[in-house]
Amino acid sequence: MKPRIRRRVRRPPDLTSLFDVLFIVVFAALIRAAAAQQALAQATAPPPRPAPQPPPPPPALAALRTRALATIGAELAERTPLVIRVSAAGTVTAIEADGKQLALDVPLLEHSPDPTVRTSYLGDRSAELRVCRIAAVHLGVPDLARYLVIVAPSDLRTSRLVALNDGLDADRARCFIEQHGFATVIEPSIASPNAP
């Protein structure tokens, strides 16, 4: 019996990994070339043009605008100031008008048992609980037509509850519609450094 001899078959080397490496090198070179070309294009590009300014209004319109602003300013200057102080907790704490100061404790917010709505503004539910109506009732006047209503919260807008901010913003418009008063909300840093 003859012993069997195994023949070794030589396989050619696998070039797959060599092609992979070659592909990666070529791809990286293409990316670098594209990045260099883009950087060159950005460096040589002209700076962007500034946005065109709108043309000034015609002189007649500019004069009417100036007169309208002066008239509005004069009308507001004739109104008696009425200050409504609002605490950080969302309570009207005082009303100041005609040389009088009335201390109050009227809530503007209610806590809700609904976890998705933590607090709500009471003036959204009842017209009697809006800041201008509260002021008119406590001053004993039918409306606030002769007043410049200054709502003065004790905290900055960013520190107040969203429900209070939204309610006071809505009350500004409602004050004019319902009570005929011109209202504005003045932040504490603008109103006075010692505002309560």
C-alpha cells in the first residue's frame, strides 16, 4: 500500500482587503480635495451685501406720523396715573391713584388640580377679576377713561409664572376695550428700583 500524499494547492492571495484600503485612500483624497476647493471658494467670495434699507417715508407721511405720536403722547400725559401693584404670587396688593393708596389682597391666579395646568389666570374666566376691573370697582368709578393704568409687578417677567404673564398681557388690551383705560405693564427695573 502506498501512502497517500497530500498535495498542497496554493491559493492566490485575496486582494479584497487591498481593494478596500485603496478605496478608502482614494475616497479620503477626494474629500480633502473638495474641502480645499470649498475653502478657497469661501476665501475668495465677496462679502455679503447688507440688507437694503427701506426708503424713508414721504415727507407728508413722516409729518403725519410725527403729529400722531405727539397727539397720542399729549393725550396720555393728560390722563391721571393709576398704579396697580402685583405681587410675585399673582395678587393685586395695592392701587395708587389720585393721591390715595388702597391696600388690597385680590388673587389673580388659581391653582388647578389638573397636573397639566398648574395655575390659571382668573381674569380669563371672569371679567370681574381682571386688573382694570378690580381697580375700577375699588376706586368706585364706572370706567378708567381718565386714567393711564400702570401695572407694576414686583418680579421681572422671566421670574413670573407664565399664566400671570399671559393674563396681564391680555388685560392690557381688555382694559382699553372694557374699561376705556390705556394700560401698560412696567417691569420693576424700569418702574423703580425700590418698587415693592
